[in-house]
Amino acid sequence: MQNTINFKQVEKNARIRDFEMEDEKFKQDHNEISKDELEKAMEIMTKATGKEIYIGTKRSTHSRVRFAQFMQSNLGFLRKNKYLTAREKSFFLDITPLIAFDSNCIVVDITVKNPVPMNISQIAEFLGTDRSNMSKIINSLKRKGLLFKGESGLENNNAKAYAIFINPHIIYTGDKDNVNRALQVMFHKAMKMKILKDLPDKLF
């Protein structure tokens, strides 16, 4: 006698298994509390308060921690190609505490809502060197496509003041999957340069 397959029953059983697996995963993610239990609790809270209840998670204690992401593979590639001098490598390491979130601009204070760009004299003072020496390093890194200088007024000695931005393919303080559009424009041309176009990790 030939066996017949009840496809409707097979499909129904598969849906039940999927539901059970989904419910089990939900319980694992919510300390063994089922979806039904959570929904009932929310209904009770809604009745008690007269307001619609939403569930959220407490912000992580680490969410306010500021950090810069070094692009390891890219830095390794530049080292292998002898692209940076020792002083230029030191510059990137020493300047890290001043890189503003998302904009990647070197600023006076990274903790304020609207950070102010540091000019070359201020950067030199922070790093314990003179303006002339600092200007040479910054101009060298600009020629190499690793920094961008945007004119921002005048310094105290009437020299042009510049806002300095770091190429996010070296260090980035924002979301690597959503790089600041202004940075993409600033470094679009630089990323076509001989060495930089071959960097192993590209953000745009």
C-alpha cells in the first residue's frame, strides 16, 4: 500500500516547530520569560497607569566612553610600504585624544557638544613642539592624503588658521558603516593616490 503525505499537516507541524523555536529563543534572550508572559505584564501595566507601555533597555555604562578606532590593516600596509616617517607615526598616536567624534577633526575639547577646531599653533603647543615644526609634519601628511586642511580664519599671529581632519582610513571616531559625508568628500581625491588606493580596508 502506497503511503500518502498530508502536506497540509506537514506544513502545520513545521509552523508549530518554528513558533516553538522562536518562543524558546525569546525566553533565552529574556531570562526565561516567555513572550506571552511579557505581553500580559505589559497589559497589566497599561491598565494600571492608563498609558501605553514600551520596553527599552538601560543605556550601557560604556556608551559614554570615547574611543578612536585605528585601522590596523591599513596602518600595517602603510608601514610595509614605508609610507610614514617615525615623526608622522608619533603624530597620529599623540593626537588621538583630540579627535572629535564623527567629524574626525582635531579639536580643543572632544567632550563639548560643539567642539572648536584646534589651529596649528595649538596643536604644536599640545604636542610640545613649535609651530614651524608642526606645520611641516601636517603639510607632509596632507600631501600624503592622510590629513585635510580646511581654512577657518586667522591665528593670533595673523597666519591663516586651519581645521585639521584625519583620513578615517587611518583613525576614525565614528561609525565605520556610516562615515561622515563631509569626510568622504574631503578624502575622495586622496583615496585615488598611488598607495592609498591599494589600502586593504576601504570605508568608502
